Amino acid sequence: MLFNSAVFLFAFLPVTYLVFWWLRTKDARYLWLTLTGYVFYGYWDARFCLLMAFSTLVSYTAGLGFLRWKSGARRRACLVVPIVVDLLLLGFFKYFNFALDSTVSIARLFGAEVSPPHLNIVLPVGISFYTFHTITYIVDCYRGVITPTRSLFEFSTYVSLFSQLVAGPIVRFRQIEADLENIGTASRTRWLATGVQFFIVGLVEKVVVADSLAAFVDPALANYGALSTAGAWLAMLGYTFQLYFDFSGYSTMAVGLGYLFGLRIPQNFNSPYKALDPSDFWRRWHISLSSVLRDYLYIPLGGNRHGELKAYRNLMLTMLLGGLWHGASWTFVAWGAYHGLLLSAYRRFEKPWDSLAPVARRGIMFVAVLIGWVFFRSTSFEMAAHLLRVMFVPSPGALVPQWHLALFAVIAAGWWALGGPNAFEVGNPDRPRRRIVLAAAFGASLAIILGARSSPFLYFQF
């Protein structure tokens, strides 16, 4: 089920909202949000609800173990076993065929011919996100950062919360623990206007901006071999803004939906293309993922506490795994390595870089990020190499389809991403003029949704 679909907007959301606020007890609301989360998830493939339920039960049981055992081997087992189970499930569904194909390729380099069976594995939507939810919960329980919940329904609500289930943000239990505990006495009207504003802004980001860019980006990159230098740059600029507004749109809608149910989901994007350096970019882009990688991988590896060389090693390992998390492809690994190199270079040359004018730093950083998106978007290294060659070596060829409209769309999206406010900077939703603008924006989005087939969010595949 998609946030930008008629069935969600006119059936699922109204029913879920009305019944939730009709229920009066905390446990009843937990049960309802859990049930609706599984309905929302099962709309794609009901079989995978069992997988999510299994992961939930394993992690919940481990949490109870932390309450019982304060030290010793059993407590360590409560940490290790659920994480191993979660990672094995994620590894099988997401990376088994990738590992198999990579092994075959390596074997062929050494002259060995192997033909293992290729399993027809369907990737469960959202498994990368809810796996991180359960793992961060287990680690925080073990560290004593949070007290494990005794309520199965509270924990299952956290894991299966439909607003952030399939594409994030990666919400840590401690970030919404207080709101979950007080959900039985939450006020329906306290954050209603804020939630509606976030949801509409996110809907506009996705339906009006991202999907308009996709109309020319997708066909252009599907025939990337025919693009000229101007066409390649226009296509990649379009994709740079398409990816941002698509994912930011989803995250913003998730925040809005959280507010509608009394849950404050944290910000996931903070105008990332305004970043002045690589570190600043990762403080602004996919904030929930970058903070998880920092707190649960980079810092445990040693962070920057053991000298420069180990700091560079830890940065590279963190970003390599961050790239692999996005998808089972070496192009994602290359994208992660690229950002690891950017972060390492900034660490080494921070002072001279920071002495440059802000406009120069922002401009260079934007181009650097755009180059990285070439690897992220490409389905092969051949595609990435061709696009980069055409972009930086003047080449004849075609422009993107309807290039006049495409250019206008890129300029408009660029203005918003580089100069306009993000959803958290829009301001007070209670002003009458803003309500009129939001109503008009919602009406325009609905017209587009009803007039065309709803498009999935890009991060569903990651």
C-alpha cells in the first residue's frame, strides 16, 4: 500500500484514524496499530507478515531476558542470538543471490566454471528498515540505554508502525518510547494541524515534484547510451532532485502520520543539498541511517579514538557497509566507498576546505554528491562509466524527452532543494493563509493521484 494511493487516502487512513481515537485504552490502541500495521504490510504480500512477526517475537523475548539476567552468558546470548537471527534473515532474502553471483564471478576469474542454482528469492518490502529497528532495540537494551518493555503489543506497535514500516525513518525505540507509553492519554487535537501539514508537504514532494522529474529521468536513463553531455547532466540533475524529494517526501509523510496518532517521529532530512562538506551532508541526508551507522558501527569500531589511520579505516568500513545496506549490488558498495573517501578527504583537509567561501563549498559539495548518485542509480559499472565519461567529455547525442519541461522541472526542484525551506522550516500551520495553500496543494496532489497510476517510492527497493 502506498501513501500516495487512493486506497490509503480514502480507506485505510480514515478508518485507522477514526478507530484509533475511538479506542480509549493504551493496550487497545497498541493492538489496533499492530493490526493495521500488518494489514498495511500484508497488502503487498501477506506471507511476509509471518517473517516480521517472527523477528518481533525473537527480539521481544530477548528484551524480557535482559530484564531477568543482569550479567553473564545468558545476557550476552540475549544480545547475540536475536541479532544473528535478524542478520541471517536479512542476509538470505537480500544478499544470498548477490553473494552467489559474486562467488561465481570470482571463480571464473581463476578459470573455474561453476553453475550453482539461482534461487528465486522475493525481497520482503521494508526488511532492511524493521531489521534495524529490532537490532537497535536489542543493543540499547543490552547497553542499558532503555528498559525493555514487558508489553508485547507495545513492542509490536513499534516494529510494525505503518507510517515508518517500509521506508523509514529508522526510529529507535527510545525516540518514541515516551509517546508510546502515553498513547492511551494522547490528545487528538494537540498535533493534528502539524501532522496534516507534514503529510501534505510530503505528498507534494512525492507526487508533484519527484514524480514530475521521474517522467523524464526514467526514460532518459533507460536509454542512457544515447544521451549527449547536456542530456546526461540534465538527467542526473533530475535524478538528484527526484531521489531527494521522493525519499524526503516519504519521510515527511511518515512524520505527519506519526503526529496524527500522537507519535513524534524524528526528522530524517534537513536540506542535504545545502551541505558545506561531506560530514555536513551526512548530518542532513537520511539522518536516521547515518546516526545508526555512527552509533552502532563507527563508534564501536573505535571511531576516531585510536589515531588517524584507524579513523580512516573505520570511516571506510562504515560507509562500505552503509552502501551495501542500500542494495545487493557492487555499484552500491562503490557508492559507499566513494562517500567514505569523501569523508576521509575532508577529515584530512578540513582546515583548508573550511577556509573557502561557503558558496564555493556548497557548490562543490553538490557536484560531488551528484557524481556519487551516478553509481547509486546505475545498474552496472558499465552504465556508471559511460555516464561519467559523457558528462565530463563533450559528447554528441540526444537530450532528455521533452527537455523544455524537464529543464523547468529541474530549475523548480533545484530552487526548493537549494534555496527553499524544508518541511521542518515551513512554520506555523495554524495561519489561515497557510491553510489555504495547504488545501490547494492537497487538491492538486489528489488530482494527480486520481489521474494517474500511483508510483512506488524509490527507497522501497533498498
